[in-house]
Amino acid sequence: MAVPMLPTIALLAIPVVGMGLALSQFCLVRSVLSLRQGDCSPARCLVGLSLAVALTLLLLARWHGGESMPLYSPQPSVVLGGLVFGMAARANGGCFVGTINGLCKGEGGRLFTVAGWVLGYGLVHLSSLPAHRQSSMEVALVLVGPAALLLVLNRRAHRNKQPFRPNPAAPALQGTLAWALMLTTGILVGLLHHSGLPWSPSHLARALGAALRGAPLAWSTASALLVPLGMVLVHGLRRDWNPVAIRAKDALLLAWGILMALGSVWGMGANDTYLFRYLPLGSLHAAVGLAAMVAGIAINPLELMAGGAGPQPAAVFPSEKTP
């Protein structure tokens, strides 16, 4: 049963979510690569936000009878899709959220990635995975994983005396303030579950790709544009707009964007839908898909193709400046 929610309130919440994601530099690729370099903060932010969504949904379900349990059962295609997505996102230099944030910060080359998403979703469309109604025990086991991971990350950060600072370019955003931002963003994402609005970046790319195949484009799809609006507002207010001219080599991002879309089609979910929707619901399918994505990100496809050292993690985010 859906929670009654005024559309205007939901529409106002979406750009606020975009602002929170931009302030924290939320990105699955960045989280994995930063963790490999010893910085736990981006990963703590990512896992903590997903758990905040889960807690919000749990409270909504208790008070208002929230969403039903996940209906997807993990299949080999989910692992394949996750690996393809992870490797392509690593080569692209960002996931769906990270790419949109980079574009909103002035990285013009990201337009090729976005075009690749739309083309990829337009090329391939698969039917849903076999239905599987998970038991309460399965859901609980899935949610224990991220909770345990957050405890491990927090313990590691405490041992290394590492403050919680998800965005190195915003040194003031750390500690209690950073946790408050993460929790607020997670709560709003949880509330948006019941708005019925397809607000995430991958939803917009998927809808535009379907439109290439002749599918009708619903007006509600435009709600996803409010996420980059919030990101643009953040970068404008912080005056960290950093235009990067489009270069000829950026055309390669088109291929990586296509592969990211194909990977999310084969995996029946992109990283934003996994983290913001299905994992907080306790989906085994999302847990397996995310694990495959992380494994794919750990593999550097550029290094494999070049037979040598590819770009280092710090070079993946050209617009991020550390004071």
C-alpha cells in the first residue's frame, strides 16, 4: 500500500537528493577505488546511505504497510551484467550518479556517456527475471551484510584515525555534519519510493532508450531531471564549476556508456536502482549484482587492453580537487 504523498513534496525532495549526492560526491566507482587506496569515507557514505533508505522503508512499512518484498531471483545473467557494468563504469570514470555529477560540474565529455546509456538501453530489452518471493529470513540476511560492512569500515577508519569526510573537496563536510547529510539524503530517497516518480538517472536513460524503440515517454520521466538540477545548484553555490572542454578521445566514453547500459539490462538493474531501491528492500538479486559490479570495478579494462598500467584511481575524477 502506497503512502499518500503530495506530488509537489516529492518533486521538491528530488533536487534536494541531487544536492546531497553532489555534496558527498556519491559514486560507486569512487567508493571502490578510494577504499583500495585506504580512504574508507566514500564507501562508508555509500553503504550508510543505502542502510538509511532501508531503515526508512522499514519504518514506513511498520506504520503504513510499505512495499512488497523483492520478486527477482539471482541468475547467471545478473553476475555477467554486474561485471560488464563494473568494468565499463571503471573505464568511464564513474557510475550513473557519478557521471551525472561530473557533467553538472562541467565535464562536457560526459555527454558521450549519457548518449551511450540511451543507445544501450535502446539496443537491448530483456524480459524480467523469474519471480521469487523472498522469505523474511532471506531479506534479513541480505540487510545484515551492508550493516556488517559499515561496522567493519567504521572500525577500520577509527583504527586509522580517519575522519568521516566523503568529499575531500569539501573539508568542512565531515564528522557529524557529513553523517547528517548522508542520513537526510537516505531518508528522502526512502520516502521517494512511495511517490511513484522515476527519478533516478538510470530511469531517465532507460526511458529515453525505450523511446528509441517506439515506447511512449511518460511525463513523469522528466522528474529525473531534478536530480542534476540539484547538483548544478550545489556546484553553483560552492563555485566549484570546473568546465572541461570536450576532447576527441572523449568519444570513447560513448562505448563505455553503451556497455554500462547493456550491463544493467543483463543484470536487471543499474547501480543506482540497486543501492536506492532493491538492496534496501533486502533483494538477493541486488546483493549479487552489486557484488559483481564491485568485482568489475576492481578490474581495470584499460590496463588489460593496454597490457600495462592504466589510469590511476586519482585520475578517474578529473574535477575533484583536494585542498
